[in-house]
Amino acid sequence: MSFQVETALVQAYKSNIEIQFQQKGSRLRDTVMVEPQNAEFEFYDRITQTEAVEVTSRHGDTPLISTPHDRRRISTADYDWADMIDRRDRIRMLADPTSSYSINAIYALGRKVDDVIIAAAVGSASTGKTGSTTVTFPAGQTIAVNYVESGVAADSNLTIGKLRRAQFLMLSQEVVSEADEEEMFCILTASQLQGLLRTTEVTSADYNTVRALVKGEIDTFMGFKFKRTERLTKTGDDRSVLFYPRSAITLGLADELTVDIGPRRDKRNSVQVYVTGSFGAVRMWEEKVIECLCDETT
């Protein structure tokens, strides 16, 4: 319940309500696979690669190659947001605040979608027949904060070398191929963009490309499409930057964001703005997610 709404009463000089700067909804939803979900748990079956065998005899038995099967489980959670506007305050306002409140709420729920995706990227994934087994994110998929291509290891923010390492890991594990034509995303913060600028020479082609990236003139570099969000996990000085293609993570939507605005009879007909959604996410393939630790103090 908002007790600060008096700041927007008639005495104010403006007739509209401004919304504070913020991430306006989800920026990562279009970087993952999105599937409708009609149950508490949804299962996605996977098969892993097999090897062909050489034929060494004539008229021999046909070999049977057992195809490994497993599955991933998505469990959804409910999220909501609500605030009320006193009927008398609404009468005294020049602007109707309900639309601003609902927009603000939708932004908040959208950011929560991103939080769920980020958590799923490097969190434990539920697998097994019933989803009761957990798979942790493997250490081999993490680029160390002190990674250098040559010389003495030293902590760094995002560097061209770290980008090359992420690209190498993706390609060497056949995460993407020319036939797939699947985009590879790099999820980072403003600090990493500035870090890239500091690690390249002013006269280099890389620097000019990164500068265009920072200015928003391009959004792709070294095979990665860059998406900026300031919500990535940070431990101490180290930010967890993510690399993945769309097929790496699945977002299950049990209920799209729903907005309801109406009077609360139990609150003297104050108008309530209520927004809710139900969703969850899971990492489908460990090999398709790369975590890169970046020291934001360097």
C-alpha cells in the first residue's frame, strides 16, 4: 500500500507521473527457448551423441547402438506485485496513476523473468526420470577471473582474450555449427563493455568495433550478440558474465503476465493494481553455457 502518494497530488506542478529509470521488463526472454507450461512440472527429454562402429566382417550381426536418454525438469513459481491507490487521493490528482503503477509492475515482473533465467544458467538443473536428481554447473565451463592467453595470470574484467576463450569452448564442443545458424549471446553489464575498451589499443580494429558496440551502433562482436543487464550475479568484485545460444536454456511459462485493476471493497474501494505471472527455467545443456568471471575493479 503506497503511503507516499501525496507527492503526486494537485499541488504538484506536473500533470503526469514519471517512472524512475530502471530496466523496463525482460531483456533476456528472447535469448532462450520459451515454452508454455500447463503443470507444476514439465519434462524435456534429451538424447546425447553416439558413435558409429566399423564393419569388420561380412554378413556379421548388426550392431545395436544404445542411444542415451535423459530429461530436464522445469518447475514454475508464482510471482506477483500489488499496490493500492486511495479513492480520495485519486480524485485529488490531476493524473490517473493506475496506468503508471501497472507499467511499473510489469517492468518488475519482467526483471524477475531475467533473474530466473540467470539463476538457471549456472544453477543446479533437475534431471532424471522424475527430476529428483540435480546436475551442478561444471567447473570446466567457467573461465577463471585471472585467465590470460599467455604470460602471468592476472585478474581482469572482460577482455578480448576471454571472448576468444568463450568462442573456443563453444566451437570445440560443437555447441553451434554453421548448419545450425543459431545465435550465440553474451550477457554482460556496462562494466564489461568499459573493460573491453580498456583492453584494446586505440588504433586496433577491435577497439573501433568495441567502441561502436558501447555506443549502440552494433550489437554483435566475435560471433556473439551482446545483451546488457545489470542484474548478473556478482560475488565480491567478480561479475558472472554468461555466454550461451538460445537452445541452452528453456523458460517455462505457466501463466503470462496478467494485470488486474479494480476496487478493493475491503479497503474502502481503494483501487488495487495487481500483476502476476508464473514461470520457471532450466539449463538444458551444460556444454552450451559458459560462465566468465570478470573483476570489475580492474
